[in-house]
Amino acid sequence: MAKKVLVIDDEPEMLNLVRFTLERAGYEVSTCDNGRQAWDTIVKTGPDLLILDVMLPGIDGYSLQIKISQDESTKHIPIIVLTALEPSKTLFQKFQQVAGFMTKPFKTEALLDTVQKAIGKAANGAA
């Protein structure tokens, strides 16, 4: 069964690029373009991995990360933080579920590698 990835980013081009890249690799991809709807989408889709942008309309990625890490039903989901702001990396390092950090722009091969490692770690951790 394909692993489910939820991509949360407010840039349509970025959503399309990530979706296309991951679907070609066999992942089932859902997207969300704002922080306000992200929580409902996470709960509804039950993803195996989140790819989370930092700067989002409504609720920013950091605030969303705090909520995700404090909820029993979501705190196990690995997260890859995706941002154009390299300095924001330090904000997210304290969260154990942050499995990767990618700075925009990125190479699609690097994205796939990071996704595979994050999902692999989560699968090994659950075993």
C-alpha cells in the first residue's frame, strides 16, 4: 500500500512540484495550501508523513508543529520542514518528529531521499 504524504504549502508551484515528484515515486499525495485548514486535513487524511512549509497564511508552520507535537493522534507523524528561511531551522530542531529540513529551492532527488529516510525511520521506530 502506498505511503500517504500530506504537503502543506501556500505556493501552488511548490505543491505541484512536490506532488508530481512524490506521485511518480509511488506515494499517495494530498495537499493543503494554508495553516488554518491544515489541522483538519491532517486529521482527515491520516498521513504517514507531513511536508510542512514555515510561512503559511492563517497559522504558521511553527505554530502548527507545536499543535501536531502535542496531540496524541499526530505526534508520531514524521515531518519534513520546507522553507525559504534557513534560519528557521533552529526553531524546529527541538521537535523529535522533525525528520528532515529542506531549504527552497531544492533538488527533487534530495526531496525523495529525505522522504524515504523519514518514512523509513518512522517504520523502524514503530516496529
